[in-house]
Amino acid sequence: GENVEQHPSTLSVQEGDSAVIKCTYSDSASNYFPWYKQELGKGPQLIIDIRSNVGEKKDQRIAVTLNKTAKHFSLHITETQPEDSAVYFCAAKWDSNYQLIWGAGTKLIIKP
Amino acid sequence: EPEVTQTPSHQVTQMGQEVILRCVPISNHLYFYWYRQILGQKVEFLVSFYNNEISEKSEIFDDQFSVERPDGSNFTLKIRSTKLEDSAMYFCASSEVRGANEQFFGPGTRLTVL
């Protein structure tokens, strides 16, 4: 079955710098890749997603890139702010089924 | 903005007891899901539900688990006889249509089995 690996497990960056989180997936049939942000005491919140027919998607300071050949996708956050501190999860899914397969999560720490 | 809600936020139970976790999905959504996250581990899919029946379930979702939509708004997960290893954060999610893919999550219920 599908497996999603996520790195790093913890990432500490200076406020204002960029942060990059990377994920790889195993099943080439996966065609939907969301990123979730989880703040303490809250459920995962969808922040951006990408489908396999697109190589890059951007929403203000957040962008996601997808390399289908290498089966990896990345989250890029630019000009990081203290409120970006959270745990970020990548996931993968294919249209014919319902479940999201999750990465292990990255704890992002923004240092003031 | 519409959101998924879950109750209770924390449930403590004795091993062998039955628990029911409750969720109110977003009102116009048609697909409902339960996931769980054991402390320090990945989020895992349990089950999806559509049109009053299970559409997909994982190996975790054995005979001890059941789901129900008892009325037009609630979606419940029942664990019949809890085990220590059922201790986890349980997340409910909903999506508008399967093809839309986007799943919206509730805040979770922390289940502690003693």
C-alpha cells in the first residue's frame, strides 16, 4: 500500500527566513497531495493542496511543488512568522479511494 | 466559517467499557471519516461513511468499532470494549464530495483508556 515519508521531523528557522518540508510517496497512483497545519489543541487544518496534473501551486507565503517522476512533494513557507509555528503534515490520496495516507509530521519552530 | 465539531474533547474510560465519540460534520458535506493518532505516531485512517453505509475501512476498524449517523447532523464512532491500545486522539472529518478530495477536520477527542 501507499506509504508517505516526511522530513525533517523538527525544523527550527529564524523569523523571516524560509522553511521547506519534504515528503515522498510510494504509490504512483496517488494524485492528490494536501498539507495540513496542526496547532496545539486543534485538529489538522488544510492549508494548501496540489493535484498530480500540476507541478506547483502558490498561495501568498505558502507554496507546494510536486515532482511526479521522483514521487516527492514539498511545502515552502517564505518570510516565516511566529504564527507559522505548528506541526505540519503532508498526505497523499488517490481518487478511487477515500483515505488520506499521512506523513509523520514536522514540528516547525520559528525563532524570534 | 463552517467547521467540524467533536465532543467530548477528552474522554477517560476503563478498559472494557464502551465509548461513543460524537461529531457534527459540516452541514452540506456528504462524506464522513474517522482517523486516529496514537501519541507520537502517524495519523491513521479508520473508516469512511457515505449514504448511510461504510464506504471504506482500514484493518484497524475491526468488529469492536462501529459508526452511525443517528440523525441528520451527528456522526458517531463507537468502540464496544475499549483496550489500552485504543488510547489515542480521534479525529472526525468531512468532505463535500469524494471527488473534491478536501477533507476538513474537527479538533479531536482525546481518548484515554485506563
